[in-house]
Amino acid sequence: MPACLELERGIHLGLAALLSLAACTRAQPRDAVLILGTTRDPATLDPAFAQLSREQEMVRLLFRDLTVLDERWQLQPDLADALPLARTSSAGFTVRWKLRPNLKWSDGRSLTAEDVRFG
């Protein structure tokens, strides 16, 4: 066998061995990082004032809502546990939402109804 073929075969076997060893090692946990590129900085990240599409897209990525629209444009619960029934009484029109259990902020603190009401 020519020397160049033996060298190529040795390189392939060496790479295969390295790849199989890499596949057997346990990956170390890393912090998740999401990097987004934009053509311009958004003027605001406040959901109440986001008007341009780039601002609305950033807000959508940063904040969650009680509900979302699915691919068929049907309202689905997001932070909410279920879609509520609206009630009318002598006190007026009320809607009561129940949050999904075990919702957490990115720092691990529990998300409360007061947090959602404030937002």
C-alpha cells in the first residue's frame, strides 16, 4: 500500500477514535446564551410602547403573555393554566385567570399573580 494511502487511512482511523471518545464524554452544563442580530436598536423594550415590528419581535422574545395564538390563530393558554370563563354580575364584568403551577423567573423566584397583574 502506498505511503500516502496509509497516512490517509491512519488519519481517518485517528479521527474516528477521537470522535468516538468525544461522544462518550459527558457534556458539562453551560449557561444558555441567545445572540440576536438586528439592523437597528429598538427604540423601546416596553411592551406598552413597542410599535415597530423589530420592537414587537424583541418584546415577544423577552416577555410571556397569559395567552398566545397557535398556528390556527386559536387562543391558547401560555402563562395561564386554562382559558377562563368571563362572568357578569351586579359588580360588573370579571375574568379570573389561574396561572400554571411552578412558573419561575429566570433567577428561580416564583412568578406570582401580582407579577402578571403588574405587567
